Amino acid sequence: MFNSIAPTYDKLNHILSLNIDKIWRKKAVKRICKNLRVSESQNLKNAHVLDVACGTADSSIALAKAGVPFVTGVDISEGMIKVGEEKIAALNLNNINLKVDDCENLSFEDNTFSSAFIAFGIRNFEDKKKGLDELRRVLKDNGHLLILELSVPQNKILLSLYKLYFLHILPFIGKKISGDSKAYTYLPLSVMNFPKPKDFLAMMEECGYKNVKQKALTFGLCRIYEGFV
């Protein structure tokens, strides 16, 4: 599914979110860099960040532009990785490495990365707990995990408008532009079925993450989840 929508993925993301996804990603990257400066004693020269379910590398590129010296992006979709590599080459960024990898069975050794970032990808994990366990394994001591994920707003009026747009208008636009009716029907359902914030934080704690917390963005349309190893 993700291979089929890879060519139009970026365009649709920005259209369907009214470009707010760029603002959310910028906030997340800023938090990652802030934590890296603390954990690396203000020196980012050895920091290595894993961008999980990296898609077309928007987050990898944002991290590199923000000053992270080493970024590795992984995604299970070859189509997404191909688009990402083309974008990175066009920008002449040589500190980003992308590879096809299974986020629930990562090919990296233990204690490899300073931080891990997942932007709009954790809901696609078949086994979220297994994925969280894998990320904890590859993070160094005091490593930082930040997850940026779409969320369901709590306000009843906003929720009604949200469901109208997300369950009816969004799939229609997505099908028109991408030609794939399944992908943009799957998207809203995957968000609606994602665990509630308190339940997901509990899952992170079960996987051994410390100081877990979450923050709502844009009236709860998106959330940042954080935890430390």
C-alpha cells in the first residue's frame, strides 16, 4: 500500500493537513535536539538519531538541517525509501543514510543510537509493543524516544468536524490524487483505533521507558509522546 502511494505521499500529506504537519515536525525536531544537547553535554558531534518509519525522509532531512550530524532512516517500504533517497540527493545532504528495514525487527546492534524519532508511523506497527521494545534495545543509556502521532481531539464539537473531514472528505481527496482508495480509508481508521494517550503511555512504561509524557498539539489533532531509556 505504501509503495503504491509513495510518489504522491508528500503532496497529499501537506494538502490534507493544510501544511500543519510541517509545524508539528519542526516542534518535534526542536525537542529532540534540545534533549541531545543535554545528553551529549552540549556537544552534538557524536549524536546519531534513528528516524523510524521514515517514509520519504521528511523527518530525516529536518533532523539533518537542524544540526544532527548522523541520521539513519528506516522504513519497510522500498517505494518510500526510493523517494526519500531522491530528495536527499537533490539537497546534497551526505549525513543521512536510508535503508529498508523492519521496525519491529531492527538490524542494528544494541545501544547504537542517541535518540529515536517516529513521525506518524507508530500506528502502522503490527505489534506496537514489540516495536517499542526494539527501539529501547537500540537506544543508548539515557537515550530519548520521541513519537509524533495523529490523535483524536477530545472536544465534542471539534470531534464531530474531525470525523466529517477525516472519515469522508479526506478519503475522497486522497483517492482522487493518489488513485489508491484503500490507503486513505486506512489512514483515518488507523488513527481512530490508536490507543488513548494514557493507555499508550502505560504501554511505553511496560516496555521500560522512564519519565514518559505526552503533549497535545493543535487542539489534540496530534500528540508528542516521549520517554527515556
